[in-house]
Amino acid sequence: MFSFNRTISGAGFRARALALILCLAYTPITFARQSTPAAARVVGTIQAIAGNSLTVISDSGTPSTVIVEPATRFLQIEPGKTDLKEATPFSIAELRTGDRVLVRGVFAEDGKTIRAGSVIAVKKALLAEKQAKERAEWQRGVGGLVKSIDPSTSVITITTNNLGVNKEVSVHFTPDTVFRRYASDSTSFDAAKIAPLAEIKPGDQLRARGNRGAREAHEDGDDGGATTADFNATEIVSGTFRNIAGTIASSDAATNTLVVQDLASKTAVTLRITPESQMRKLPAQFAEGLAARLRNQSTSTAQASAAAPSVAPPTENGAAAHANPNGRQGTALGVTPNGHGDIQQMIVRMPPSSISDLQKGDAVMVVTTKGNGKDPLTVITLLSGVEALLRASPKGGQDMILSPWSLSAGEPSGPPGN
């Protein structure tokens, strides 16, 4: 009996000991979790500086208050760089509103304010300089519709247009080429994400920046214009977009929306215009000149050369621009001496128009986002004054004018640390 009671007592002791051990084991862990501040990270632009406090607006538009402490580490890095070995130290006194920053730290007791452990900054002036350079590179690049993709030879073939000449460009890429993809519901380059080559499909629109190859060199010669060319890409952006040609059924300037009767689908399509939407109206003479080319009414290179200045669009001050400072006729608008030119560059130099300029029944060509199936499609580019083009070739005119042009305004500007 004594032995039985002792056994019971031993079991109870072991149970109590185990509970005590578990309690001691878990108590420090629970305490540590409660006392360790949560890690914080924000990428954005400095909106305000007040003493040791920064207001940073994130790329999603959310404001964050950042407190700089004596131990906060400040590093400045050049735009486009990612290796912190190339960064240089600086002080909070050198920060300016508009600078891009990556802040790492921990949340304060309120769970909102960030106590900064490090601030990595890209100066606004350097960023603007880099963006201007890259903008020029994109404009000097190539754009068009994807015809084929060959990963084995690292070549994407696109079709683009000069005046009167359909041209194929072999876009060569390397393992270092950066590929970006437009979002289905956005026209913003900054919303374009890094994406694999596999996402590019025939029929997509593509824009590349880099260097022109050897086969481009003879384009301005006397051979009638190059019909093939090489381009070595350092960065490529692509997207699936929708082309619409039709007439305006209604417009609402208050909501920046319009309804277009699509000639192809015979349906009404609601479109949304944003501050980023590119809108132009073709001068009647310019549109008739393009329509003549679509109807194959240009009979010789000489006639095309003579006609090119007559259809050159006006500049913003209303004067026709047919020469550049180097004295080469037409090249300021992308028109070469042999009569061929870059329609994309010609159109982008035309004065902008607005939704108030559009009337019911006007003919338009539009490039829009692919859309999500429920919201209005967002206008990327819209051309009015295209009645002559649609009469000449409803589908051909649209492919000729809009496809290469719609991605011409890309301005890459990534945050530090991306």
C-alpha cells in the first residue's frame, strides 16, 4: 500500500515538474516577442523635413513619419546603383524634399512612426538628370509590334513603320537586358514590373532602348530606306494593349470619360482619360498625306520627298517645322531626305488636345489598356482627325499610326534599392 501511494505521489511530482519546466521555457519567449519592435521599411519620396523628422510618401501614396536618431546611418547612392559598396555617407542636413529614400528601421510604440536605422537616398537633382538621359534614350530607341521571339538566338523581331515603308527590326537581347511588363490596367511606366522573356507574345507592343546595329546605318542613304534593321537592347518594356478605331458616341468632360462605337466589334466601348493619356489631333493635310500612302498613291521616292514637308505637322507655336539646326530637311520631325520618317516622332511633336475638343461623330483611333473586364478602359493614346485614314484603310491605318507610338513616352525611374 505504501508502495502504491508513493508511486502516485511520484507521478504527480513529475507532472508538476514538467508544467514548471514548460512555463519557464515559454515565458522568456513570450516576453521577447512583446518587447522586440517590429521591423519597418518604406520606399518613397521626402515630402517634408522638420528637425529630425521626415515625412515620406511611399510609392503607393501612403505617408510615413520617420524619426532620425543619433545612430541613424545615412548613405547616398547614384540612381540605378544597387551595391551599397558604391554608396557614400552624408548627413540629414543634406536631405532635400523630393529626394528618393529607402528607410529601414523599427516601428515606435505607436506602431506607425518609424525609428530609422538607415536612410539610403538618391538625390532629386541626380535622379532628374538620369531620367532626362533615359527619356532621350527611349525616344531614340525602337518600338513596334512583336512578330516573333527566338530565345535560342536571343532575338525579338518587331514590325515598325516609317512613312511608306514597313520595317522589321531584330531586337537583340543579352542576359543583362532588363525586361519590364506593363500592368493590365495601368499606363504608367513606373507601374511596369520586372518580368521574364516568356511573358512577351506575338502581337504585343514593345519598346526598347539601347544602340542601333550595323544594318540601320544605310537607312538615310539612296536605297529607298532600310526595310530591316538591328537593335541591341539594354532595356525592353512590353505590354498587351487594345487598339480601337471608331466614332465618338458621347463624351463627359466632368468625369473624363467617353464612349466610342468600335468599328470592328460594332459595340460601344467606355474609355477613361487620365493625366497620363496622350491625346493629339492630326491636321487635315497631314492625315490626307498619310491616307495617300495607305492607298499606295506615292509613286516614287522623289514624290514622297517633295510631299513630306507639305504634310509635316505644325509645332507648338503653329509654325511648320521642316529643318533642324544641321540643315537636314525634315529630320527634326523624323522625316528623312528620301521621304521616309518616323510617324511616332512626328505625332508626338503635335500640340496636345483634350476631351473638350472631341465632338459626337468624330473619328478616333485609340490605344487602351487591356483592362480587367469591368472598369472602363484607360486611354494610352488617342488620335482624332483620322477620318481620311479610316476611309483609306480602317485596320491598316490603325496599325500604322498607333502601334509604334503608344509606348514612346516611357520614363524609367526606380526607387533606390529596387
